[in-house]
Amino acid sequence: MKNFFIIFLILIFSSNAYANKNKNTWDYPLIDYRGWVIEGSKDHYKFQSDLREDKDVLKEFKNNKETGIISYLLFENNKIVIDVADIPRYVSSGEVIIDGLLPSHSMGKSLVSYVTGHAICEGYIDSVNVKLNDWPLIKDTLYEDAVLLDLLNMKGGDQKWVGERRNIGSDNRIKGEKPEENVNVIGLVKVKDKYLRGTEKSKLIYNYSALTTNVIMNYVKHKAGDNWDKLLDKVFNEHVKVKNNVQFQKSRRYGDFVSARYSFYADRYDYLRIAKTMMEDWHNDTCAGKYLKNIYENRIKKKDNVKHATDVGLYTKSYGGQIHFDIFGIKKERKIIGLSGFAGQNILIDLDNKRIIVVSSLYRNYDWKKIVYKKIKNTE
């Protein structure tokens, strides 16, 4: 009976992990939640290509009304070798895709971590080991005495209130009256005032949670102060050198405070530019690269018994610094950075072989194991 119950829970998680093609799987309206726009660089990186056809990828696109895939890029030997796209003008919500900007969904959590690393490099934050007790906004909540590294590893002690440990399949709903509220929409101040005031943290275990990331992001915003826009510009315009404008979104204004949130928008090639820069940081041992190595060394076991070959977030053993690590079935010594977002958004950065795969989709019905997992694994 116990085993049956565990299987039942996993099936629920699995069904929630797939985005239903008949539902709106886009993000919150881009214009309504427009936040911080970072301009593209005139000195952006210009990709070279040596393209080949891949029958497996083409098959997924041929049937993409069912599979949901709209963009696929494979980068190796310092060139783009597979480049296929079929990006619609409109999505199911009726929203227009503006300038090719595609939502990150939870891949943006990893980008918040990358910005956090740069904030440490720029001296806004001392290290990943600081406590958040210098931030008045979260005083008298379970996050008040949190260590930044614990939050980066999704160990906020917040599982009684928010995240997948409390509500399987949903990382953004917070405990409260029905319907439960979306922390990405209502913003951090309202979450505190309505739900978290006077709460105490629980045992520090892995609990995948949208709120945890938004706490991190707004702490970095708090520490950067008036230089928040400058920090974002430093990361994406000066360091990554994106070609086109990219942006983080915001939540609803609550009083005088505007919450930043991890949802990020960029075009397909700028996602690749970001991934390529992260890979170069790692190999060149830049300050940002040392941060990535630090969070890798401090990664934790997920221990949630979820293993579905449909997404890098559901097929990895470890988590560190808002990044998925240690893919099932791939040699332990292989270092691969995994970014995962709702509805099938995936970036995999194979650090050892210097290969990158970037996938964008409207819903996750494409054959992830064949066109993502096997393309990475087959380099062993």
C-alpha cells in the first residue's frame, strides 16, 4: 500500500510536469509585468555556423503542433551545428511574441544565481555564506536569519508554506485560503504581510520553490541599491554581450515596493550567448567562474525520488546554486550545467566537451531523451 501511494504521488508530479498543449503555457503577460530591460551590446558575439541536418530534431519540428518545440540550437566546436526554429507569431494566450523574446520560466532561477555571483564579484555581497539578517523587509519571517547558500540550494526551511514539498507539482503557490495565491504575481511584500509574518523556518531540506528564488533576487536588488540596473547591465550588456534587449519581469506593485522576479526574456541566440559565457567563465576561472565552481562543489542531493527522462530538471540527482547537476546515466565526473523551465525550456552546458543545447517550447511533449539527453550523453 505504501509503495502504491509513492507511485501515485510520482504520477501526479509527472502529470503536472508536462505542460498541457491545450492550456496557456506562456508566461505572465510580457507588457503587463515588464520589469528591468537591459539593452543589447553593439559589441555582441557573432556566431559562426557549420550546419548539419538532424533527422531526430527535424522529426520533432515536423510534428510541433503536438510536440510543442519551437527552437533548437546545438553549439559545439565553437560553432552552431544544429539550428532549427518555428516560432509562432501568437501563442495560445493570444499574446504576441515581441522581437523573438522567449520566456525562461524557471530557467530564470539559474540566471538569478548568475547575477548573484556577479553581485558578489562586484562587492555588493561578501560571499555565499552571508546571512540575510541585514535586510529589514524579511524581518520577523522564516527567512530572516537565512544563509544565502542555503537559499541558493533551495533549502529555505519554507516547505510548510510554499514549494513542491508542500504541494506536489507547484513551486509558486503559497499556503492560504483557496485559491492559493501565486507568489510570482503578488510580490514579496504582500507574501510577507499576508502569510509569512511571525513564521519560523522548518528543517532545512531541498524544497523547490519560486518564492525562495524571489527572496534571493530581491536581496541582491536590495544590496545593489541604486546600482541594481547597473549590475544587470554589467552582467548582460558588458559581460555576456547580448545582441538584443533582454529583461527580467516584476511582480505587482505593493505600496512603494516593486518585487523583482526571476522570469526572464531573451531571444534564442541570446540564451545561447548567456550559456556560452557561463561556459567560458568556468574554463577561464573568472570571478563568475569561481562562483559557478563554488556552487557546484556545494551542491546537494535532491532526494525526492523523481526520475523522468523528459527534462533536465526531472532527470538530475543534485541541485546547487539554482542549477541542476549530475544527470542520471552520465558518468559522475562529467560536469554539466542544467537550466530547466516550465513547458520544456532547457539549456544544457556540457563543460567538459564544450557543447551547449538550447531548447524553447510551448509545451513539453517533444522527445527530450532523444534530442537533448542522447545528444549530450553520446559524447562519452
